[in-house]
Amino acid sequence: MKIALLAAFTITATAFAAPDGVGVAAKPIAGAEVVLDGSRAMLDEKWTYWEGPGFKSALPIKWKIVEDPVDKGSAVMTDDPVSAGGKFGTADIVTKKAYRDFRLHVEFLITKPGGNSGVYLQNRYEIQVLDGDKTKHGMGAVINETDSPYAAYNGVGKWNSYDITFRAARFADGKMTEKPLVSMYFNGQKVHTNVKINQIHGGANSGVDGGNDGGKGITDSPQGLKLQNEGHDVRYRNVWIKELDIAEANTDF
């Protein structure tokens, strides 16, 4: 009887295990491209500023390369003088390459309470990075669309990971026929499954199409991955992305 119970437990645990390439320090999966490794060379090679309506900075990118406060190596710090005081949209960075459907891995560390940033899928849809906020606008939320999975957060001074599968909106004759879809693991815990994103939040300074029809005027175009700078010391490392072509409306890992 004990053997049977142990076998049953083992099967159950395996069924709910996180997939490969998920969690803090996860290595890139086959076919993925590393886009941020904590070096100045890669930052300058693969990223630029998003020159949205609120843009105030100038190239080269002013974000700093700093020591990883937990592990050996370096990280990229969201730091540009023009964004001081929470002026979002003034100095965000975006990949030079645009993406449609993809699998994404991002690691971030917030150094001080209240630290604020954001991961923008297609430079449109924000996955919030905000210490202390457990609301629909808070940590790990598909911003203003889902509850915050705050219990999965490792806290200030520790590395955290988002693992995301994203399917872009689908269009026919210029009109949206299927909404964008996202699933996500937060520090190895599944927190979002096939969430339909209804609109872009935050206005024109937030991202592409944010100023169109109150954020509902989403256009049919691939866009880059964006990291937000709101004047806080938030650090990023080990960001990689794999392009996909998701035919069916399903992003579940």
C-alpha cells in the first residue's frame, strides 16, 4: 500500500512540474536568442530607446551596467536622469527586433521597497514589475486585466523570473478577430493561463497603440520587447526570447 501511494504521488508531482527553461537562472531553450546578458555590448547591439510621445533622452542608452548584487556577473539597471520622479515613457528601452508570437524569459531584481518597472510584450501589453502592490495594477499582473499573483514574488533584493508564452492578436481585413493571449510562470509557479488581453493601459506614453481609441485601437504589427524605466533601481539579466508561430489560440505551456 505504501508503494502504491508513493507511486501515485510521484506521478502527480511530475504532472505539475514546471517545464524546462522556467525559473530563476533558467538557461535558454533550444532556438532562443539571448537579448540581454548584463553587458554593455549586448545592450547597445540589440536595444534602443523607444521614441514615444514622452521620450526625453538620447542615445547612447543611459541605463547602467552594474554588478549583480546576488550572484557573480553584471546586470542592467533602469537608470536615466530624465525619468526621475516616475516619468514613464521618457527613457524606456526596446529591442531593435520586433516579434509576433514568442516564448520569453526575463529576470529582474528590485533593490528598494516600492521599486517600479514593467515588461511590455510587443511594446503594448504590460506585465507589471512593482514591489508592494497586490492589486490588479500590481506585481506580476497582466496590468489591469488580472489579479496580482503576489504570493509568487521573491521580494526586494532577490532575483525573480517571468516565463511567458505570448500569442499576438489576429486580424482579418484590418479588423481584430482574436485578442492577444498570454500564459505565464512567475518564479516557477504557473500564475496566468490563456489570459485574453482586452486593451492597452497607460495611455500614449505607455506603449505602441496606447493612444489609439483609449488603448483599444490595437494595430496589426509586430513590435519589440520593452523594459520600462520609471526612475527606480530595478535590474535585469538573463533575458531570452524564442520566436513562435502559434496557430491555435492556446499559449498554455
